[in-house]
Amino acid sequence: MNVADWISGWARQRGARPAIHFEGAVWSYRRLADAVNAGAADLAGRGVQIGDRVALLGYNSPHYLAALFACARLGVIAVPLNWRLAPPEHDYILANSGARLLLASADLAGLAKRLETPGARVLLEGVSPGWERLDWSAGGASAPAVVEAGDTPLLLVYTSGTTGRPKGALLSHRALWVNAVNSAHAHDLISTDQVLTNLPLFHVGGLNIQTLPALHAGAQVTLHRQFDPAATLRDIAAKRPTLFLMVPATMAALINHPEWRSADLSSLRVAMAGASTIPLALIRAFHERAVPVGQIYGATETAPIAAYLRAEDAFAHAGSAGLPTVGGDLRIEAGGEPAAPGVRGEILVRGANLMNGYWQNAAATQEALRDGWFHTGDVGHLDEDGYLFIDDRMGDVIISGGENIYPAELENVLADCAELAEVAVVGRADAKWGQVPMVVAVPRAGSDINEADVRSLFEGKVARFKWPKHVQFKDALPRNAMGKVLKYLLRDDE
């Protein structure tokens, strides 16, 4: 079992069939297979071996996917990098993963050159002349034999934890194959489908919910370099996709676009939504245009599909995350026991789509994976018919525009400020982004620190999308008898 076989298999079956549409170019399955083979040969020639880590830094492109499948062919572990992160955040991931190579697109060369890459060589793939080229598009290379993979890790995807330091979740070839099967069940995905992808491929959502499953099924993918609402509406009308994936922020951007009401959405069999709970107002706007809004529930650690709401259930169960996957299991646990319908508790997931564990973090792995169940840290409940509803997060994660922002990371930055006696970061509701970070701070006596001063503390330390949008000053933070800050009171006191 090797994920790269998906591409070579379809190249044998239907080599001329379009696989990827990208900025006016069409990559057939044969062209993609040639790029994968050439890429694998190139990486092997540079000494990359099974188990090595290769970091990927780039906007969405066919080259990005070719690099991922080339890694798969060799049994190499790909490490997708979020190009929105600040250099110190990238530096930690590169050092922690022990990446041997950093493969960057030329349009992100400036960022790549700023990164510290101990033991890793920076390679810039061929987007524009003048950079060191990895010309994987010509084909004809003698690629190394395909590695029998199975439980061999393919993806090392970093997801932040409550300590503020990101953890790397290892996803195997088997997990991605099972996830592709789950996606086929969720979407009724077949080779005649066309998928529109504009969410970033460095997230398991953009990569694994529809994009890789579409290539597993021999379908077509229209790939956008980045999300743009006008380009999205234009290509829904022109390319006629049947499937499409959104997060609340992109849903809102489409609905608020001037062309929303006149846009031709008739090709969409279902528009899937994920990344967090979806406001009913956003769902209704699509339903009013006769587009069913399905939902995907999961996490990086579940590859991510753990539950889904299919198109046929979308109108009757709006707001639900659907039913557990056909081949997996999901339960709500309250007080260590399975919860009755309607009772809130922690969501637990079991199945072959689960991660192998966290990279070099046995303690975190043991905490998250217990008796075959992944403990998500999310709070939810099942209704009488078994449909899942997401109620809250057990942790303090803030989901802003589909991105996870962890308060502990921001609180660690604020802890270095001598003018602040106490700080806490919580999520505040936002019409555009769903949530945004808010700092609640207690200044030290005599300090005249202001909101702008607090925001400036994050300059160059964390990505700008994580910066707090609001700052409140208080005389004291509410705490319980054990001294723990009662963040729910701060969230309620916006």
C-alpha cells in the first residue's frame, strides 16, 4: 500500500484524463505521474531515504502535490509548512522534525531564506527562472521502486497544543487511504466528479477532505493558489465543480461578495463545511440558493474525517456534523462512561484513520490515544438519531477563519512583558472570522501600557493572524479556589 500508487494507477488506466486544472494549465494523470516519478528520482539522487523528513513550503500548486506524492513513493515523510507562520515558528518545526530538505516554491523564496534550517538544505522549485530548479514536469526519469508503505508515516502535520508548542501528528499511508474511503462515503465521490480546492494544502482540511480523495478516485481538481471569493464564484460557474469545501470565513466572504446573488451555483451537488462549528446563518444562505451544506468533523489527528453530514441529510439536519464514518467509531464520554443522547461530553474517535502518534512526544501520545480511542478535547452530544453536534472546546483553542490559535502560545509572549501582572487570552465572537483572540490583562501598578503596546509585543514572534484583535484591562482576573483563571467568565464578559 502506497499513496503514490493512486497516481500511477490512474495514469495507466486513464492517462489523458485531466487530474488538475491550475491557472490555465491542465495536468493530466500521466503528466502528474511523470512529475511524481521525476521528483522521486530527484530526491533519491540527493540522498533522501525512507523515513527522512522533507518540509514543503508553498502556495497551492500541482508542484506541491507532485512533491507530496514523490515523498510517498520513497517512504519519505512530508512536513507541510503553514506559510502564514512567522519565521521563529517555522524554525521550531524544522528543528523539531529534523527535516533533511526544505522544498520551497520560488514565490516564497524570501521567507525560505530567512529560516534557520540546521541540517536541511533549502531547495526552490521551478516557478520562475533564476532559482535553483527542480524541473519535475518533463518526465522520463527512472524513478526508484515504490516503497511498500502501509503504516509507514507519510505526513507529519504540526498542530498546536495547550502548552503553546506545536505537536507533530504522524499520519500513515494507511490512514490517508482510509480517509479517502471515508471521503468517498461522505461525498459519494467518483471519477466523474470535479472538486474545487482553494483552502491551503498545508492543512489536513484542504489536503485530505476532498483533494487527495479526488485524486484517489480519478476525479478532477481545480486548484486555486489561494482563496479569492471572486475567483471562486467565477470558477464555480466556469469549471462546474460538483464538490467544494469551505470554512466559516470563506463562506462569509462568498455570501458578502457583490456577485453572490447572481453567481451560477447549479453544478454543486454539495458544499462541505468544516474546521469549526458552522453558524446557521451561513448555512441558510447556501440553502436559500438550493446548495446543500454538508459538514465534516475531525482533527489533524484523525486525518481528518471522523464524522460527516451527507448532502441527503443537509437540509433536515442543518448544524449537525453528521454521523460517524462507516468504518470507524465515535462516542461521547461523560464521567468516563458513554453519554446518553443529548448529554454533553468529550468526543472520542476510533478507526484506522487515526494518527500513529505525535512525533517524538510519547507523553502527549499516551494522553491522546487511550485504549484505541483518540480523545479529541472537543465537547459535543448526539441526538436521538445519533447525529453529532459540536458544542464547545474542552481546551481553549480559538478557531479564527479556519485557523487554530492557541491562547497559551500568546500568553507565553505576554509573560515576558514586565508591565503586565496577569494575562489571559480568550476567543471573542467575530462576524467575519468566527472568533478572534482577545487579551484580558492586569497592568502592574504605575504602568501606562495601552492596547497598541500590547499588540506590538507580538511583532516578529507569531504570525499576524494570531495577533489579538481586542485588549481589555482589568483590576484582577477571576480565579477559582485552586488559582486557575476562570476563562469562561472572561468570554462571557465581552
